[in-house]
Amino acid sequence: MVKEKLIGFVFGITATLAGIIFFTIIFSPESISYSMKSLFIQKRLGALISIGSLINIPLFFVLLKFNKINYTYGLILSLLLLVFIVAVLKIL
């Protein structure tokens, strides 16, 4: 049970990182590290994290369709962590 939640958590973080990298590659002509630094300086990194986490919505519904409830708990926990990170970035 805990193992399944941990796997769901890892799915959520991995999917969000993939979304962040995907959007950065598509919309930025600069390198990924330079784009992240400039977005942090401009206080827009939280927006990129939010857009990158949108990929978790279909993942959530796929896990629900296959009745993987414990995986969805882990996915929700990863999203709560991302909300906390975005809130901290807004304060900084």
C-alpha cells in the first residue's frame, strides 16, 4: 500500500519534470538551465511548474480508470508538494 503511493508520487514528479522540460524545449530558444535561471529571476518559474504539472490530469484519470486508487493518492501528494513549491517561489 505504501509502495503503491510512493510509485504514484514518483509518477507525478516524473511527469511534471517531463512536462517542464517539454514546454521549455518547445517555447524557449535557450538551453534548459538558462531558461530556468531566467524564469526564476523573473519570478515566473512557478508558472512553468504549474503548466508542466498539467500532464498529471490525464495520468490521474488513467489511474482511476484502471482502479489504481493508491497510485492516485501518491499522485495527489506529489501535486500538493508542487503547490507548496509554487507558493514558496511566489514568496521569494
